[in-house]
Amino acid sequence: MSRQFTLAVTVVLISTTVQAEVAPQEVAYGEYGAIDTSLSGAPGDPASGAEIMANRGQGNCVACHAVGALDEVPFHGEVGPPLDGVADRWSEAELRGIVANAKMTFPGTIMPAFYKTTGFIRPGDGFSGKAGTEPLEPLLTAQQIEDVVSYLMTLHEN
Amino acid sequence: GSAALATGAIAQEANLVIDGEIEIVTRAPAPDHMENVSEIVSGWEYRSPETQAVQMDDFENPGMIGVDNARADFSAAMGPDGQSCAACHDNPESLEGARAVYPKWDETKGEVQTLEMQVNECVTERAGAEAWNYTGTRMTEMIALISSVSRGLPVNVAIDGPAQPTWEQGKEIYYTRYGQLELACANCHEDNYDNMIRADHLSQGQINGFPTYRLKNGKLNAVHNRFKGCVRDTRAQTFAPGSPEFVALELYVASRGNGLSVEGPSVRN
């Protein structure tokens, strides 16, 4: 592929992404918390999703969840259930809803909402301890959520 | 706590004995005012055997260096008349018992005072000197000294009478889900103690061991700085050390430890 061609493709992808992206305030959750369509308008990348789940500065999902398939990552938490086999228990739409705002699926859950930007008590500016201004940046972008969901969809019971 | 659970907890032998002498109660039946927990447990129980061992010997415990510094400071002259703590309180041992009952209602001031506020009252109003920084080294070391002479005594802060509204305020803060992560103290330290959160073994967030010498930052840590760190970690705007909110929270959290021994300066990671 020529360099110019790659560039052209990237530009097209970005522009469609921007058009189809659903903003955090506009997400339509189903009665039980599911989200039917991609938040970014594009498919997710499972490899990137795995990284986001392990990275302390991003999803840091393993802080609370053990994930067998990520056992090369040290220190998995026990605050949430292990995510092994999660693709057998939930549909893609349900998983998207859980990652975007788990409180829509599990009322009152400890799990943070990763695609929510308003309605917090004493919201901070990141981890600075100083006041933040709503709407905050969501914890994960629309595309990062899609990446995580596409990785979760690979977690079948063997 | 219910009576059935209480007997099991009391019958236990002390796990933590400092210098072969000071017996520390690290597990006790929960006080009656606690609704969701039957046994209260010191943070010491959740640390690794290596970290635990450091606290069992005062020569090994780096927090005791701060205690020694404060012991020297206790008789240092301050203010226009060259007052010192020792001029009014003889020796630190005369303050035995104080740590166990603070924060405490102060009749004259009409407010709940932490030990830091009491010390600063003595420094400014009695000695006429400048207030010490609430979480500064000098203050934290003095609090460590005052704690050390109460080690082994049961924490016993009063939550009724005039202190009650402050206690209620602290309780409300304890259960409020702050910040972008929408997490309350209770989510981690009541719902999930003994669980791992990434590499951290969650304790009940008790404060009977404060000030704590943390191996992580190599110094004595004041209780309000720990509160600040935990609130900051929820991606929230924190409260300031010494603020009315943290004073109330301290009273409430201290009361969740009524029955554990005073342990400070403790060792944590």
C-alpha cells in the first residue's frame, strides 16, 4: 500500500467516525441497560481493548476483575466477578451498556461508568484532587469502549 | 455486633504484641452503631508478614524516629514566654489516654476537636506561638508521640451528646459516592475489605494506627492526608486537611474503630 493511499483511507475513517459518534449525553440505553449500536460508529479492535483493560491509566478493569486470558498482566483484583466466559453470558449490546454505564444494568453497582460526563458529586480534575468542570472527559472514548467490548466478545468459556 | 459473633472475636489471642510487651487488639466486635459489619479489624492484619513484623519492634519501626524527635520538641521553648509542652504537661506520658478519646467535643470552643486542633490550641493560645501546619512533620511527629503513649488502650470516642451532629455529618460523608468514579469510603472499606483491588489488599480503613509510617513514601502520614489521598483516587475534588468535613469524617471513622487498640505510629505499605 502506498503511503499516500494509507493516509487517504485514514482521513476517510476519521471523518465517518466523527459523524457517527454518539456523545455520552445522547446514549440510548435499553430498559435493562443495553446499547444496541456502536458508540463510535466503527467496529472495535480487540487487541487495543485488551491493552485498555490492563492499563492503569485507561480502563484498569483488572483492578477489580480477574481475566484469565490476561494472566501475563500482574495483580488482578477481586472487587468484581472474573470476566472469563463473559461473552457467553452477555450479548454485545449488553456488554456495551455495562462498560458505558454499568449502573444501568446493575443499579447501585460499585463499577464506575466509563462513558458518563455529568451528574457527579464533587467531580475532580482527573486525579489532581482539584475541582473539575462538567461535562468531564469520559473515562474512555467511544472508540475505546468499542475496543473493550470487542475484546470482551472474545472471552468465551473454553 | 451480635453477641454470638462477639464471643468468637474476643476469645482470640493478641496477634500483635509490640516489643513483647504492648498487646494490641487488632480484631474486636463491631460497636453497636455499625450496621453492616460484625467484626472490626485493624489495617495491620491486612499487611504482609514482613510489614507486620516491622511494627512489632520499636527499634525496627521507623515511625519511632518521629516519636523521638517529638520527645525532644516536647521540652523545646516556644512563643514570647518560652513556653513548652513540658512546662504545662511535665512529660508525654502525662498525656496517656488522650489519643484514645479524640476527636472529642470541646465545651469552650463549642466544636469537635481533633488532637491536632487541641495541640494547635495549646501552641497558639497557651504558648502564644504560631500555629503548626496541620499535616506538617512537626505536628505529625507530635501526634505520633501522643499516640505512642496510649498504645494498647482501646479507642473510645464519644458519638452522642453534643458531638452527635458532627458524627452524623461524618457518617454521611463516609457513604457519599464522590467523584467521577462515584465511590464512597464504604464501597472500598466496608463492602470490599479483605478483597484485592489491583495490588492493594483492602482493609477496613481504620485509623487506630495513625499516624502511619508508610514504606511507600518513607514518612509518617497524617490521617487527613490519607483521607485526601483516598478521595482524590475517586477522581473527586478533595476536602482540605483540617476542614470541618474531614474533622467530622475523622470522628465517624474513629468511632468505627471503638474497641480496637491505639496503635500509632503503625507501619503500613
